[in-house]
Amino acid sequence: MIDFQGKPIGWLTLADLAAVSVDARPSTAVREVVRPLPQDGIVGVDTPAGEVLRRSIGPAGLVVTQADGRAVGVIGVDDVRRAAELQGLRTGAVRTR
């Protein structure tokens, strides 16, 4: 979730929304359900790839921000896994069955 200036402020999943009782959904604002982003859950566009790979990537992924703090993307576990697999294919380091 981002604020009106495009800065990341939190995250939520469909499961978070589903956890709100049906009766409370009409009057529950998203801000009441959103989870805060962990401090280490944000990386800049200039963050070295090696540093990104050393970070723990939680369910919200790593939010990528520009220098002014505006969110421009998210790096998830699947993104890192795919990058590693592609690198393995390029270098021949992928295990075969």
C-alpha cells in the first residue's frame, strides 16, 4: 500500500481482508487492516543486487523505491528464485534430474 505521495506505508493480503468479519466489512477501512512494512523491507533502485540477495524477503516482498521514496516495484521470493535459475542456466550450474 502506498500513500498519496507514492511512498510505501504497508501491505495486506486477501487473507487479511477475509479475516475481517462479513458484518464489519462495510465499515472497516483498509488502513485498519494494513500491516506496517518492516524497516528492512524497502530497497532503493540503486541498492546493489548482492545486498538484495542477502536480505530476508517476507510475504510483502521488498518494495523498491526511487530516491524520493516513491514506490516503483516489488521484488518477491519468486523473482529471486527465477533470477537464480536463469543465472544457473547461463552458467551451466543447473542440476539436471
